[in-house]
Amino acid sequence: MAVTDTRSFEALTLGLGGEIFAIDANSVHEILDVVPQTEVPGAPPLVGRLINVRGKVVPLADLRIRFGMDCTPPTIDTRIVVVEILLDDEPTVVGLLADKVHEVTSIAGASIEDTPDIGMRWNPDLIKGIGKRGDDFIVIPDIVRIFTTH
């Protein structure tokens, strides 16, 4: 998403480690309360657990790991956002752990800026851009790159 892209998009905003993130609402299948999780020995920490979503085994990703945030125990607000993304041209369903799900909102393309080269505490390759809504900054992660870059 570049600064020259003036289209707005519908985004699901969620809290993660005290920051607000936005993912494309069109990729969201459902939002779940925390469900039982099965640890996968030897799996990468990002996707080290599996969940059952309507009889289907789905990897559960904790994006806080990828962004170097502290992993905290679930709270009453913790949710699992089930999304479908394209990985290697294959539709893949993944659960994303969120500290809190806020709302679906429209983010204007004109309010999205490129990720700054300095001053970011995260790898800028994992961020599509930084949106602004009112006084809040919203981080727009590149979900596909999060799973495909190491």
C-alpha cells in the first residue's frame, strides 16, 4: 500500500501489545473467543499451536512473537481472528491471536503513509504502512510477508 494509493479499505482494528493494528476486513472469516490450543513440538514459535475451527485444524499465530513484543497470558478481551490469506498462491486459513478486537472501520488510502526507515521498533518489511485516524496511528501489517519472510 503506497502513499499514492488513494482508495480506502475496510479494516478490522485490533490491539496487540498496546498498539493498534489493522488487517483487511475482507480476509476475516470470523472472530472467536479463546479456544483450547494444541502445542506443536518443533514448530516455529510464530505458529507453534493449532486450534479447531468448526472441525478444521487451523494454525494459530501470535503476531507479538514476530514483532518482538512480550507474550502475555490471555485476558477476558483476548480473541482469535480467523483469516484467509494467500501463501504460495494457495488460500490458507490462519488464526491470529489479538489482545483485543476493536472495530471494522474505513481507512482512507490518503491517510496511509509509508513505513519510516528510522524510528520503527519493528522490521519495516513486515509493515505495509502507517494509517492515521484522528489522533491515533494504526499499523497496517503485511500479513503475507509475516508468514513468508524470516
